[in-house]
Amino acid sequence: MITGVALDLGSTSIKAACLDRQGNLQRLFTKPAPVIEPVEGRYESSALEYAEIAEQVLATCIASIAVRLPLGISCQRSSFLIWNQATGVPLTPLISWQDDRGKRRCRQLHASDGKIRELTGLRLTPYYFAPKLSVLLRQHPSWREKLLTGEWLVGTLDTYLIWRWTGQRHFVTDASMAARTLLMDIHTLQWSDALCALFELPSAILPRIAPSTGLNLQLTRYPRLTLQASIGDQSSALFATLANPLNEALINLGTGGFVIRPLLMDETPPDGYLQTLLYQHDKQSAQFACEGTINSIASALADYPVTACRFEQLAQNSTFCLAEPSGLGAPYFRTDWGIHFSQPVKQLSPEQIAALLLEGIIFRVVRILEQLNRQKPLVRAYLSGGLSDLAVLRQGIAQCSPIPVGHLSQKEASLRGAAMLACGLKATASPDAHPIEITQPNTALVEKYRHWQVWLDGLLAGHTTI
């Protein structure tokens, strides 16, 4: 029997599924998201086409359902648009979280990085909503007045779709999405006047912040659905995966990568790590987590034959690699390097370069795990996301990790989490976590990881010797 419905609004695909009484996903439907066009640091796609595809996927999923069901939405964080309030027509493309047009604004606000981190738990980077919107309004001064008068509206992707699907009655976002804008004070769960002033963004143009669950919003476009939960995709995946969240971690490798573990109320993350607001249950306090990030790894691998790479091909030479095209993510936040090798690789084959890129991802994941484990011991980590299908990544992380690592063969953790939250279910152990077995250990990879750490520390300190 179907108990709920979920919709996952991803960067590369849009998915919908139903949840049965046993907590399993049924009737999974998926379509590719509109292609994101990267041009000189701008990452944009068609907002209207995205909405229409999401509506097709959701309508197909519930086509044969005759009863009213709760809906949960998980959404890519930080992607946003501006639209016409009267017509609902987008006035900008959907500007991706990957877009870096806010880079100059971040440099201008560098002295305020400490204040921003204190209020948001995040570092000042162009990935977030506030720097990009600040740049747009500086470039187009007339837009500010249109937003202030309500002629135009601005919001993250979830806000636009909720507004559209509730007959333009609800202009709202949830706490987990608001927390990734650089405009919300995570201590009060409200828009911060101080942060809005820094970015020259009036709080009056922003949507209402609601809890992540208990929304109870009727969808005029889908009369058989009641929106009960809306949440950021990484938060949703974590909720669906960890049964014992205080001593477990989730590794997700997809378009980008992250390693995340929940925090107790009085805990603070290690230096440089993000303090992520996972979700806020209806009328309850928020749940936080510590997060390390690995930027844009899917694009780093896109042009190389990574699927043909075997575990034994790793650590076959002494070249080290950083595999993040847009610069190192948390805890480093360094844009000095994109994809970076310790020595020239012109003489190497595409297969050899693929192996180096995979090593770079493995080593970054393991280093984050080590640092989180050092702060507070972990008992296990779970590996998920589309790139976890690569056996070489699974085995490399398991080989070098300081703790046991399991693989989640079910890739729809964000969908499952959104459906569980919508139905009011508690987090349970993921039913499809399998230990990663290494039949032929690659001890050379462990040794190379030790040297890679020394090399990375040298880069961070301003020299490159090992």
C-alpha cells in the first residue's frame, strides 16, 4: 500500500516515487533535467523547462493514485531564479549552485567572512544564493524596485515550484534551504538583517521561512497531494540513511561530493568545516551537521575513461592530483587550484590521468573522514550517489578509510528521505547497505595517500615539496 510520494529536484535528473508501508520506494519515474550551460563561470538552465519536466514526472508517478497522499520534496540547494508575480513566467534562467558570478562580491566582503560564518555556519563562497543575487541587482538596479514592490519574486527552486503549485498562494522556503543562502541566522532560524545589509539585499523580498516538515500545503495543481515536507537534498539523503546518526557519516558522490555527520546541539565542527542545518521538524528545534565538501567532481571525470579504470591501476606512479575544477571545498575553500597535478601529465594516457583524478577524490574523502573521526569517533560511513557505482572509488575509499565503509546500492536516498519526512516516519537503518569487500588489497594506494597528504599540506602552506 502506498503511503506517500516524493519528488527529487536534482541538478542532472528529476525523479518521483511512491513510498510503501515497508519504507521501500515504488513506481520510480525519472527524466533528465534541462542541460546546464556553463559559460565563463556561469551555470544556467531553463527554469520554465525545469518546472515543466518536474510536473510531468510527478503527474506520471501519481497517475493511477486515487487517494490523497502526503508529498515530500528534496531540492538541490542554492539554485535560484527571478520570476514575474502576475504571470509566473521566469525572468532569469535557473542559476545553478555551481555558478560563480558572485566571486567578486565575495572578495569585496572578505573582511566579513568571520561574521558570516558565525551567523550562518558557512564560509563566504560564490556557490550560495546571496553573492549571486547581490551581483545581479548591482548589474540591474531597476530589478530591486520590481522585487520590493512584489511585481517580481525571487527564490530558490523549491520556492518557485511551491508558489507555482499552490496557485501562487504560498511564497515560502524551508529552514534547510534558507540556511544555504548566507542570509539566514541559524541560531534564530530567521532572515538576518545584518547579513541582508552586508549583501545589500532587502529582507522584504525574501520568502517566509517554514519548518521542513508539517507544512500542510494544499497543491491546487495536484489536488490529491498535500505538501508536508520540503528539504535540501543532502539533508534528505542523510535522514534516510543514518539510523545512529551521532556516530555514523554519509559520503555522497554525485555532481559534487560531500562527507557529513550530525552534530549534537552543543557541538561545533572542526575548523573550516561547514555547520549545516539539516532540517527543522515542525515546531521543534533544528538538527545540525558537520560537512566537508568536494567540488564539481563529476565534471572533472567527464572527459576521461573512468569506468574502465581498475583498482589495481591506482598508485602506479608518483604524481599527485587535486580533482576539483572549481577549487578545493570545505575545509579549505581555496580557489588557487582547479584540477591540479604535482607534475606535468602530458605524457600520460587518458586512462592514467583518469586514475590520478580518482585518487584525488578518494584521498579527499578519506582525509575528511579522518578529521571527523578524530573529533569524535565514528563507527562506520555509508557511500552513496551516482559516482559510487564506480568500483574503483568504492574500493579505494574502503582501502584507505580509518573506519568501515558500506555501500548503499539504492541511489535514491534523497527521494526516500523526503517521503519518510512527509509521512512522519522516523529515521531507520538503510535496508541496502553492503560492506565493501577488497579482494586484492592495494597497499601502494595507502602509502601514496600518506605522501599525498604531505604534498597537500605543502600546497596549503605555500610550498610544494614533500
